[in-house]
Amino acid sequence: MVRRVLAQLQRQLVPPAYRQWHTLGAFRLRLQQAGHILGSAYVEIDAPTPTGTRRVVFSGDLGAPSTPLLPAPRRPARPLCW
């Protein structure tokens, strides 16, 4: 039973690509390379509000800009306004 469930999950899970906007209901999200460890990312989310759209960024530890094996992290595309 567990193997069948895991096989079904593998068929259904699709990892989102970096640097591309993805729609999830009323939200848009984009993964950007964090440069902390291989595969790490921070998430930008555009969320609808009554007056427009607000961008929210979730991140953990961002990497150092001069590591030889990992790309430097990029800042979000536009400044954050609170």
C-alpha cells in the first residue's frame, strides 16, 4: 500500500522551475536561487489585495556572493514596500 501511494505521489508532483512565474489560484509565485546550498531558493509571491497586488518574499539563509560552486543570490525584481 505504501509503495502504491509513493508511486502515485511521484507521478503527481511536478517541481516548479526557477525564475518563472507560476499561478496557484489567485497567487503568482516564483522561485529564485538563494545560493545557500544546491537547490535552495527563496520565494516571491504576488498576492492580490483590495487595492492591487502586494509582493511578499520568503527566504531563509541567502548565500555569499563569491562562493566558487554556487551562483550568487539575486535580489527580488522590485523593491519591497510595506
